[in-house]
Amino acid sequence: MTAPARRDSEPGQASFGPRFVTAVSVGSLLNPINSSIIAIALVPIAHHFGVGADATSWLVSALYLATLIGQPVLGRLADRLGPRRIYLAGLVTVAAGGLLGYWAPTLGLLVVARVVIGLGTSAAYPAAMSMVRRRSQRSGGSAPASVMGALAMAGQVSMVLGPPLGGLLDALGGWRWIFLVNLPMAVAGVVSALLWLPRDEPYEQDGAGGGGGLRDLARNRPLLVTYLRNALTFMATYGFLYGWTQWLEQGRGLTAAVAGLLLMPTSAVGAVVSGLAARADQARWMLPAGAAALLAGCAWLPALDGGASILSLCLLSALFGVQNGLNIVGNQAAMYSQAPPDRIGMAAGLLRTSQYAGAICSALLISLTYGERATDEGLHRLGVVLTAASAVPAAGTLVAAVRTGGRRTRVSGRR
């Protein structure tokens, strides 16, 4: 039957039906979830191989470094070779990395598996953004806010769900299940992509060569500001995600399972806020509001101590969910509107690169402020640094909002 294909090619909102949105979202879950799911498994992996925390830290760094390189490279390949091809190739690579990690007999091979997973998961988001831009241009309109919101939600919800999911998988089948879970998720992504994503078609591009594309983006000052703001935002977000949960276990004395559950408000509130923000279809107010929420959350950290109530911890977790939802949707909308149409895959990849640059900086900050153990004093030092860092996007977005006045950036990317 060919009726679904004909409807899918019609202009307007019909080009972005629920099947298309589901297919591009499934693959986009994999990179954020793999970036955080390993957090709960680092201790059991260290015990299994008889190594220290300095050795298992490579499991975190390996994926971040692979992502830093892979996102813009695969985004550019999606722009040039076709986003569906790159999307599918990435999913197959993820499945291979998951199997390698499940069977890896040494820590070295486990690190290699994380590199493979990092490269494979780097394809989905920039390829998805490239497909969205192409379909919106062919339909003669902008990408619906629901599509952009779904991609934003896929990233932020899966990032926060990683630790509790990792804890559940470790409890059910051991830490190796954290690698194996990539196999069914990748298979689901491949099946949905083959069924519901259109085949790549010739696409006219401006300019030539990947170097020219990168140079064009490097001269785009508003886009560079968006990348910097995104990096600072995620430095604080990952500082909270890893630093706060580590303190919950060592400073507050909670179990890993309870610490994971305390991240659920971040995930739930973030999903609701990002969904509402996407439907609002305006990005100008999101970034100042998101930056203010981030600043407030970071400023709360130095006030915590070992006697903090569960209620206060839940409220702090929810506050970080608010900032996460607003900032992810707002920065994604800014990038989409600022990037050239034929460079959208590379631009989206660089947005994710800035995210993981912030994550790497957060890991360094946690190491410097905590030392050997996550104490109250260490959390306070971390909170002070993150508060100072989050003040930069807070001030920048406020000034930008005042200067732009009535001009607004739509979540769908149109101005």
C-alpha cells in the first residue's frame, strides 16, 4: 500500500506525522542516555576488574571524546551523503558497541566499546535535525514545534533517566546489561527508520567541502554565542547530575538506588517544561528564564549539608528539571534559526559537541572540588564555581532579550 507514503509527502504538518517523530526520536535517545547510564556502574565495574576510579573514569571520558569528534563529523556527512543513511549506520554501530561491551573480557575492550557506542550514537541527533530541515523546506513551511520539542525531550529526559535505568539494569542482570540494553534500542531505531523515515533524495547545497562548511559556521557569531551558552549550561547541568548524586551517596548517606530516584523530578519536570516550552513556539523568553532557573539551582548547592531533608532535595531536583527543559528547547531553537539550511547537520552536531565539552569540564571541576570523597565542603566549593559559571548565560540572555525587544525566535526556527 502506498497511501501512507503519499500522505507523508504532502506539504505542511502532514509531513511530520507521529511515525516520523517517533522514528527520529528513538535514535536521538541513545547518546544522552549512554552519557549518563554508566554513572551507576562505575563502582561495580571497578570491583570486577580490580581497578581504581582513575581507570574506570576512562569509560566516561571515552564516550565524551568520541562524541566531541563524532557529532559534527557525522552531521556533515548527513548533510552531504543523506541523513537517513547516516542515521541507520549509526544505529548499527551502536548495536555492535553494545555487544562488544557485553562480552568484553578486559577493561581496555570495555573502553573501546564505549568509543564505538559514542561514535554510533553521535549520528542520530544531527541526522534527525537534517531530516527535519529538509522536510520543512520541501513542505514549504517551518518544522512544527512538536517535532522540535520531541527531539529536545528525547535528549534531556534520557540523559536524566540514565542513572536510575543503569541502577535497575545492574540490579536485574549486572553491569553488563548496561551495555547490552543498546542492542534492543538500536534494533527498534533501525526498524522504525526503515518503516517510517523517507529515503534520502538529492539535496542542493551551497558551497563545497566540509572545511568550507566549518569556516562558514565559525564566522556565524550568533551561533558561536549559542554554542558557548550551551557549553556553560551543560557544565552546570552535568556538574549537578554527577556531583550532586555522588554527594547524595557519600555526603548525605543515601543508597545508589535512592540517589537515582531523587533524579526523577529532574526528568519528569524537565519533560513537562520542555513540552510546554515547545508548544509556546517562542524562544526569546525561554533562555533568560532557563538561565535564571539554572543560576538559582546552582546557588542552592552551597546551602546543602548532610541534614538536608528529602523534600528539599526533591525541590532542588525539580528546579534543575525546569532549567533543563527551558535551556535545551531554547538553545536548540536558537541553533536551528541561526544555522544555514545546508549546514544544519553539522551545526546540530556542534551543538551536541558543546554539550559534551561542558560535560568534560564538569568532570574536571568535580575532581578538583571533591578530591577523594564528596563531602559537604566539596559540594559547597562545586556549587560556588557552578554559580559563577551559570551567571554568564544568565546575564547574556537577559541583555540579549532586552536588546532584541519585539523580535522573537520561534521554536520551529522561523523568525
